[in-house]
Amino acid sequence: MQKACQTKIDGWPCFWQHVLPMNWQNLGGFSLTAVVIFISGWIIKQWLENKIKSEVQHKYEKELESFKHGLIVETAERQLRFSQVYSETVKVICQFHRQLVECDRTASLALNEEVFEEEAWDALEKAESELADLWLLNNLYFPPECEARINDALRLRVGLIRLLDKYIKAKRANDMPSAYALKLQYEENRKQYIVMVGFLGKEFRYYMGVEQNPSEAKS
């Protein structure tokens, strides 16, 4: 009995000696495999993440560079267009202001008794026609703020032409009192025109960037 028990008792260590160590070895092998798989998965995951980040970063940098290049090109094109428009605007404004002065100078010749009236009148009609064309064909180049004053100057210009026409007719009719009165009225209105043209000149220089705002300077 004691021996049988001893055999059973002794059998337990024998059993655990063969069974338990085998299970622990298997368990240990499984754990090592799991660790290897985990580490491999983690490495692959990190590699994929870094690869994706690298590709995204490269794509972002490429798109950013393309955007910068496009922006530079667009800015250059806009500056070129602006410079062309500015150049044409300056040209038109200068021509228009020069013609305002030229019309006044040509009209003054008709008041000079030493000049043939027909020749002076023909020159004046040509100058006035060129002034009207400059405004009608190029008014888009002028600042909206100037439009009202330009129209005022042109209306005053028409009034001066009418006075001049009446003056010439009165002088031809030898109606000297009427001619004298019309001449005085013309010269008075011409003073207003000269002041108006001078103020427009300051406004034009302001919009061309070479003078301060005349309205602010006036105030």
C-alpha cells in the first residue's frame, strides 16, 4: 500500500516531468512566435506609416511648389496687364488734358483780329472734334470721380464755342457793341474754364501717382 502510494506519488513527478515541461516549452514557443509577429507587424506598420507620410509630404510639397509657381506666373501676368493698362491710361489722360488746353488756345485765335476768322474757326472745329472723340472713345480710362468735373468742363467748352460763334457773327454784322459784350462774357467764362482745367490737371496727376489728392490739398 505504501509502495503503491509511493508509486502514485512518485508517478506524479514523473507525469509532470514529461507533461508540464512540454506544455511550458510549447507555451514558450508560442509566446516567442507571438512576440516576433507583433514586432514584425509593428515594424511593418511603422514602415507603412512613414512611407505614407513621406508620400503625402512629397505630394504636398509638389503641389505647394506648383501652387507657388502658378501664383508667381499669375502675379507676373497681372502686373504686366496692370502696367499695360496703366501705361495706356496715362497716355489717354495726357492726350485728353492736352486737348483741353489746345481747344482753349485755338479758340483764342478767333478773338485775334489779325487772324483770318475762317481759318481760325476751321482749326477750332477740328480741335473740338478731337476732344469729343477722345472723351467718347476713351472715357473708361478715366476715374469715375473725375467724370462729373470732366462733363462740367465739356459743357462749359460748348458754351464758350456758342459765345464765340455769336461774337464772330456780331463782328461780321458790324454790331460792335454786341461783339464787345460777347467778348467780355467769353473771357469771363474762359477764366472759369481755365480754373476747371487746372484742377482737372491736378486730379489727373494724382491718379497717375505723381501728386497728392487735390481735394485733400484744397481742404
